[in-house]
Amino acid sequence: MPDLTADETRSLLRALDLAPLDAVDLDEITHRVNAINEAAAALEDPEADAIDPIPVFWLTAEGEEHGDAG
């Protein structure tokens, strides 16, 4: 993934309703976002595609089994 430019970072910040205080802050934020992206790209789990995803939220039927539903 290519590094984000300062303008791209500014656009991402606007989407989050945030704004850097000045150009120095924008440069630092851009640097940190690029570093995080680079670190995340370096993570490898060759078996990640072989594992079925696990739901984060319990199904309603499971909640009813435990007496949670009224």
C-alpha cells in the first residue's frame, strides 16, 4: 500500500469530523498513519483464510435458551 499524502490524511480526518491544529500536526498524523498501515501490512497469518469467522454477537435463539428473552 503506498503511503498516504498529507492531503489524503486531511480528507480522512475530515471524514471523521477532525482537523489537525497546524501543518506540523498534519505531518505527524500522516507519518503515524503510514507507520500503522506499514506495520499492519507486515502482519501475516498464512492460515487466516482457512479459519471460519466467529460471530461477535450472540444469536437471538442462543439468548432465549439462557432465559434472556421474555
